[in-house]
Amino acid sequence: MHILVLNPGSSSVKFSMFAEDGGEPRSMVEGELGGIGGRSAKLEFRDADGNDLSGKLGEVNTGSMEEAIGVLERAVGVAGLPPPDAVGYRVVHPGAHLRGHKRLTPEVLGQLREAVPFAPLHNPAVIEIIVETMRRFPDVPHFACFDTVFHETMPEEATVYALPYAVRKQGVRRYGFHGLSCESIVVQMREAVGMEFPRRMVIAHLGSGCSVTACIDGRSVDTTMGLTPTGGVVMGTRTGDLDPGVVLFLLRQAGATVDSVAGMLDGDAGLKALGGVNDMRELRKSAAQGNQRTRLAIRVFCRSVIKAIAGFIALNGADAIVFTGGIGEHDAISRGEIAGGLARLGVELDPSANRLEQKGTGQIVCKISEEDSRIALYVVPAEEDLMIARHVVRMCSASRRAEGMSS
């Protein structure tokens, strides 16, 4: 069984092809197609051994989503793989009514269209991709895997907003995101050899988008993102949490519209607004040269993450803190600064282990804390695509069993 996994952004699509034959899905190829809808497109993809296959495809045209999916279809062929037997999609927001990961049907697709107001930056692009991919592969099952499902275990007191019931019954509540990433961390921590699974865990997914999630026994009990992926800690281009009065203030400005304010909060805020760029690597370089603006941006970012982690530790305690995401996995300096801010809670970073991890040790789950640290620190890669492939295999098996029982 071959599973195509599509993980779309607003102008890019990450993709992977997995093979499964009664066991764990194995990655065959993975890559990313960027610049969709623009003048210049960029395709990067490689096989399971890391061999670059991008040059085999020739010129890439992605003026539309239809052309982009055509490129991905050709890429799979160039890699010598057959057409997929199933397709899984990362979908950010299911809206107010869908629960659990779903096989895509006309009814489910209709509910995703109704959910666009919950995620106007993310859902329209994935719906367009779903429609085009279903057209190209009409005879295979397609599945939506939602970033919110992992957080469905949160207690009501962690999801409810202090708003009138008439508003809350429309689905206005805290959903949480980065769930597929968090779930992949839990799976890897459970499967890690030679270590006891941490019952109380805080997962810091730090990348362009950032969130912090508290888990007990591998289940989400709280997270920083809310109704949308805009809230929580400071992010690359998103504000994180704001006084609602700030939004009202912005809306009252001359010429302001809902769309202009939304664009600011999601695309022109965060590290980009404070430091001029949203790439932590560039911010670090500038800060090292003495730029006070970028130094402030980094301090604000780290403080917001420290505050979130400390709050969850105060509520639930913690046996482990796990760093993941682009910044979490690759920026040893940020990990060190965040760990330093948690020192009063008994967190002791092993500087040598922290540096060695960045260079690569061959380990999947890397411990970077001192042995006598009250709370252990780990770095673990996010494996969202693998989690989607696992869910697709599970849902395909369930569908086959259901069809067998009904025949």
C-alpha cells in the first residue's frame, strides 16, 4: 500500500510518499513545492536515502494549484513509485462539528468549507488541494487528518472562553493546534529504548508557528493556541496572545478593515514585527552583531515560551520538557535561553549535550539535561507526515473491516 501525504501551506505544499505492508509506514520520498501561484516555483524532493531527485523533473510551472498537484503527481512518477492507494491531508481546522480524523466525503468537504472562517489562511488552500487531488485520483480513498484532534482530550475548563453562551454554541472555544506534531512526540517518547515514558510532559513546538502543550499520560490537557493558530506564544509572523482591546483599537483606526487587521496579526506581527525578519537564524546573526532590535525580539520570544512552560508546570507539574519544530530542533541557543529561564523550577541544561545535538548524534530522542535535573529536557523531531500515514493506514483498515461486515 502506498500513501501520499500532503501538508499544504498558503503557497506551498510539503509532500511524502509512504509504503506500508502490514507494518510501520516507511518513507519513500519527501519534499516541498514552494512559490505556488507566483512567478517562480521551487521544488525540492529526495528519496529515503537522501538522494536529491529535484533535477529529474525539469522545468516546474505552478501558476495554479491544479498545475502544482500535477507537478507532485509527476514527481512521484519520476521517483519510480506507483500512484497512491490512499491520500492523507494535514488540515488545520475542522470547524465546530467534526471530531476525529475523517475520510473525505462530499458531506465532510462541505463541513470544511463551512469551517473556513475559523482558519481563513489555511483551510481555503487545503480545500483547493483536496478537490484537485481527488479529481486526479478518483478511485482511492482520501482522508483529512486534523491538527486539533490530539487536543480533544482537554477538559472543558481548558477549552471554554468566558463569553456568552450564544457565542460559545457557534463553536467559539479553544481547539489547539500542532496536534499531529505533539502526537508524534508522544509516540516517539513511548517507543524510545532505555527510558521511562514521562507521565507529565510539556511539548514546545517552536518554528514559524509556535505552541506549548501540556500532556498527562500522553494526552493533551492544555495548550497555548486557541480558536485559531494566532494565539499563544509569540511566533514568526503571528502576535500570540493579545489583549482583545488591542484588536478593537486597531479596528477603530481610519481605513481599517477586518481583513487588514487580520493580515497584520497573522502576517506582519511576531518576530517579523519586532526584529524585521521572521527567521530565527537571521535574528541570531543580527543580535550577535549588536542589533538591539533583534535582541529584543529574541528576548520577547523566549520570555513568552518560558512563561507558557512555567505556567503548565505550575498547574500540572512536569517530568520532561520536549523541544521540537524548526527552532526547537535546531537552535541550541534558544533552547539554552529557555532552559535558563526555567532554572528556578529545577531545570538544569547540559550545555555539552545541547551543543552536540545540534551537530547531530544519530539519536532520535536526544536528552539534553543534566542527570540530576528535576525536569528532564529532550529534543525530538516532529514527524507529522508519519502520523498522517499511520492514521490513513488505520482508517483504511477500519473501512475494509466495515465493508467486510456489511457484505
